[in-house]
Amino acid sequence: MKAVLFEKFQEAPKVVNVADPAPEAHGVVLKVEATGVCRSDWHGWMGHDSDIDLPHIPGHELAGVVEAVGKDVKNWKVGDRVTVPFICGCGSCSECHAGHQQVCLHQEQPGFTHWGSFAEYVPIHQADLNVVALPEAMDFATAASLGCRFATSFRAVIDQGKVSAGQWVAVHGCGGVGLSAVMIASAAGANVIGVDLDPEKLALAKELGAVAAIDGKGDVVEAIKEITKGGAHVSLDALGHPATMTNSILCLRPRGKHIQVGLMLGDHAAPAVPMPKIVGQEIELLGSHGMQAHRYGAMLDMVESGKLNPARLVGDKISIDAAPEALMNMDKFQSVGATVITSF
Ligand SMILES: [Zn+2]
Ligand SMILES: [Zn+2]
């Protein structure tokens, strides 16, 4: 099969031919129809992820068609249109038994713990637990964009943030994750404030439901406190940077919730956290890490009913031959909308 492979971290990946994967007894192989290019892939390529063994094929935001089924799989057949969370549970640890596959103790991540979806085919483990059927009307590029950014935002806003109507929600960083969070929190009835350095992204945040947009170059904390008359109830760092994390914590009202969604790796792995406010105002700090397959139904129902429209966040559609270049440029400020590989 054709695939994007790198032999060394930080060395340009190449489009090569490798052997087709075969399904494990409990797994499936998917024919990839669309796969998003994500900043997490860039972190992996840089060498920030200890799960990656070389040589490696990245790619974790995927949708496709079941191509081959392992002998123990009960729920899927060849030809099914599906997607997967980027974190796949093992099915046998205590977290999986409790339904928290997104923090599985032995998790598999396509494009990290094994070869991913920048390829014609990708193997998925524990298919009955991890694979999700797509609604008929959803195209593959939109479905691919759900698996990481949109689903992660859904869990961050709905399951971790427990955002409710009338709350003030601040979203720091309006890239793919942040714009998804703006859309989801607005659909949940919250008043959302988007923060970014890029006026184009702020304009899109307002189109997607934000009631206010703040230029990240100014005094973000003061601006949010003024608009909200005292601070946000829930605030997300959707970028993953010490500056956005700090603003997100400091813009909260007493007993507010900070949700860290953006990854903080490499030089940013141990940021200074404003602890006096967290103690003195009983601020909650929560991480959010993907979303387990059994919660996709709630999100997909909101997409089907038209309350959420992830297709708005799909950007450039590229071929696999353009993927190495796109991957290496992911640390630059991203274009509005997710880049998705749709031809192989
Ligand atoms: Zn598990
Ligand atoms: Zn991703």
C-alpha cells in the first residue's frame, strides 16, 4: 500500500510502498477514505511522543470503510462506513471496564502506538469496542475531522466542562479544537468568548456562535472579566501553550473550571501554573483527552439534527503526495479549517 513514512524524527517523511496490514483476531483493517493532518502528528514527527517506534506512519484522524475483519469481531462487516476515536481502549483494564476508554491503561493510538492512517489501509484494535458507525449522510472528510479535534472538544465542553445554558465560556486559541469548542458550547446554550491572534479565526468564531471575540495580543484576562462581569465559568486552553493556559486560568471567576485540551509537550511540558488563584478561588483544573467510542452517539445525533456542523471546519483537501509537506508545516500557525487527505 502507499503510505507516508519517516525513518528519523524531524527528517522529511516520504511517500513509499509498504506491505498491506492484516487484521488481528479482535481487529479490523480499514480502507482509509479521509485522514486529517493534525498538530499531534507534528509532535510525533518531532520526537515528542515516546510511544513512537521508527520507522513510522503517522495519522490518527480517520474515516473509511471496513476492508477486512478479524475472526472474533462480531459488530462489523466488510463495507461498513466507520470512524474511530484516536485513542482506542484495550477492553480489559479497569478504565475500559468503567467506560473510560479515553484514558485506557493500555491504549492503542493509530499513528502513535502503531502505524497510522497516512496510508491506504490502517489496522484498528478491539474493533467491537472502538469502531463507530457513520451516519449515512456524513462525508468521509467531515467524519475524519471528528476523530480528534471535534470529539476532543465535545468531551472537553460537555463531559468535562459540563457547560450549561447561560454560562460564560472562554476559548483560548481558535484553531480546529477551539472553533469546535465554540460551536459545541454555543449549541449547549453558553455565551462563548473566542480568543486568538488571527482576525480571520476570530471572525469565524463569531460566525460559529461566539458572542464576543478578543484579540490575544491585548490584556485577555481583563477583557474577559469585563465582558463576563467577573470571569468565565468555564475556560479552555484549546492551543496548548503556557500563555494561553495562564490566561485561561486567570480569566475564571471563583470556582470556575479550567480545561486543558491543547497538548503541552516538549519545551512546554512543565509550565508554571498560577497556584494562588487555584487555591484561593477553588478553581478546578481538568484535563481532557479524546473521547471514548460510546460517547460518539450523542455527538453524532447533534450533527445529524443540525445543531452541530463540523463540515464548517474542514479546510484544504489534499492528496497523500502533499502530506509530508503539510505535516512538517503544522507548527506554523494553522490555516482556518482542518487539512484533510482525501486522495491516496
Ligand atoms: Zn483499557
Ligand atoms: Zn489530531
